[in-house]
Amino acid sequence: MGSLQIVGILFLLLIGSIIIGAAILLFPVVRLIKKYKELSNKLENQLLPLAGQLKESSARLNKEMEAIPTIKADIEEKFLEVRDLLEQIRKMQKNPLRQFMGSSFELISMFNKGRQDE
């Protein structure tokens, strides 16, 4: 056998081993690609709609959070009105004219009771 034939056989063995190595690596790569495809389908079918719902919920929550200061301002305004009303009632109770009128009505009612008893 000549040196050229030995080199040819070695070259064929080298190419054969490369092909066998590629075939051995090809099967796990194909399985990995199939698994990746399944995961991408799950992502598209399950996770993306969930992300869309989360985005909508977040937008709704942001709108509601923006409404809180106006609601708070309305409540504060109502409390101020109630406080003013209570202060006015207290002033009316302490008003000497009202006290005089109240005592006058009480005296009149006592005299009326006395007349009704007779």
C-alpha cells in the first residue's frame, strides 16, 4: 500500500468519524429544538395572555389610584362643612338670646301645664 492510499483511508476514517459524531450530536439537538418549540407554544398560549391581563389590571389600578386624591379632597371638604355646621350649632346653643327664648318657652309650658291641671 502506498502512502497515498494510507492518507485516503485515514481521510475516509476521519470523515466517517465526523459524520458519526455529527449524528450522535444531532439527536439531542433535535430533541432540544422540539422541547424549545413546545415551550415557545406554551409561552404563546398561556403566558402572553396572562401578561396582557396583568397589563390591563395595572392600567385599571393606575386609573383608580389617580382618582384617590380627588375623592380625598371631596371627603376633606365634607368634613370641613360638617365641622363648620357643628361649630354653628355650638354657637347657637351658647347664644344668650336662644337661652332666653328656651327658658321663656319652658316658663310658658310650665304655666300651661298648671292651667291644664286646674
